[in-house]
Amino acid sequence: MLRVDNVRDEAALEAVRDALDRLDVDYRFARAEPEEDRFPQTAYFFYVPDAAADVVEDAMRDLSEEHGFDAATL
């Protein structure tokens, strides 16, 4: 699972989705807290395979610097 904290707007959320698509990671959006249409939010993504964790973390680190969120694989 990928957790992305402090997603400030829809553009930041779309950047996460775009990065996962570019990495060809099979994922699906799991949920958002507090709500999917409110920001800032914490977004959760299920993704497979686990072997992609390091690549996903590297990509999220770069995006975190640009968009100000905190991402971690769980």
C-alpha cells in the first residue's frame, strides 16, 4: 500500500497517479481521509507487485519535494 499524506490539491493527487502510471504499476485508489473531495487529505493506494516498492518510493520522493506531501509504502 502507498500512503500519501498532506495532499494539498487535485493537481498533487493527479501527479501521484501519473507517476504510478509512468512506472507501469498496477494500482487502484483505496480511500482518502478525511474525504475524497476535501483537501488537504491523506490518500491511500493499493498497488501490486511488492517488488515495485523501491521504485515507487523513489518516484514519490521526487514528487514530495515538488508538491510538499509525504509518501511512504506500507
